[in-house]
Amino acid sequence: MELAREGDAGKIWITADEQVQGKARRGRSWVSERGNLYASLLLINCAPPEKLATLPLVVSLALHKAVLKLAPAIVNDLKIKWPNDILLFGKKLSGILLEATTLPDGQLAVVIGCGINCKHFPDNPLYPTTSLQSEGFDISPEALFESLAVSIAFELRVWSEGAGFSIVRSEWLERARGIGEPITVRFPDHEIEGTFVDIDADGFLMLRGENQIVQSVSAADIFFAQTGGLGA
């Protein structure tokens, strides 16, 4: 964001060997030990503001493809949890955080932050976590970053500032965890239960509740009943 405020044109990555103030959604901390991949991409005016809700799904699809390119054996075990977590054998492998701000000159700056567990993973009581190394895959942060940078560049072109989201949506759904399953959707002050039936044209989760009523969810933590919980 400092680069954006200084006038950088975007499409620039910043990586770190470790972070001392890593953060996740809603101000949560993100454990950032040396040996994992920490990379952030700055984009300027990448899409109209109303299309930004679909960008997390674009990034998660790109990350899924980037990991799979280096570890093709896990094709049936690597899934995406709405909207942008990558799960390996049902355990969280990565976190993605998008932040946006309007610059003084009116341009929109978006930072896509990615944390991928190559070597380490936190002991999180909310949901199971894992790393590539602990699952038998020795993939360096450098190799994964190269794959990720290429994959995101490609998916951003497909997305085409939101105009191509229908293509992204179709591929995302093919890799999604939980379609047709009962889930709990947790908001800051309440939670609801239902069946995960789809994502809509805006990237919102479609939840079927009691009396077959379907509602859209724009942002929340979701938990799968079968595993005892996997949070965003």
C-alpha cells in the first residue's frame, strides 16, 4: 500500500522470508515462520469496485493450479474452500487476504496477500491445518512463488476485470469442497446452518436453509459438519 500511495503502477510482487506482523481476516494474527511462502501482489484499478468480490475466487483458483502443477499426485485431494482457502487432505494449506483502498488520486489499489504452508503450519484449534512438507511434498517457497506468479497472471487475464468471471466460476466449482454438503456459516454475531448449493455470478455462497429458502452469503467463516470444522 505504501508503494501504491507513492505512485507505483502495480503488478508488482513483494515476498518475505518471514513476517513479524502477519495478519489474517478480521485482524487475526497469521503465523509466519521462515520456510513458508509469503507473497503480496499490488494491483491498481484491476476491476470496477462492484466486481472485486469475485477476485478472491480468482486468486484461490490460481493458487490451486500453482500447487497442483508442482504436486500433480494430489489432484483428487487438493480442494478450495469458499471463498479462497486451499485444503489438502481436508486440512488448511494456505490463507489469502485481499485489502483495497482508494488512493488520493481516486485510483483503486488492491493488495493480494498469500501465505502458503510449505514447511510449517500453526496448531489452530478451530480447524485442521497442514503443510506441503508434512504431507510428503518438498516444495520450496521459491519454486511455489514462480508457479503462483505465472498462474495468477494467467487467471487475471481470464477474469478480465470481472468480465470473464463465468469461466473462473466454472473452474472454481470443479475444485470446490463442500458442494451439496451441510455447513455452518458463522458471522461475527451469529451463525446459520444449511446446505452449500452453489456460488452465484457475484461469487457469493448460496446456502439452502429451512423450507428450501436459498440465501446469498457475501462474507463469513464456513465449517463442514463432517470434519468438526474448517474455518476461513
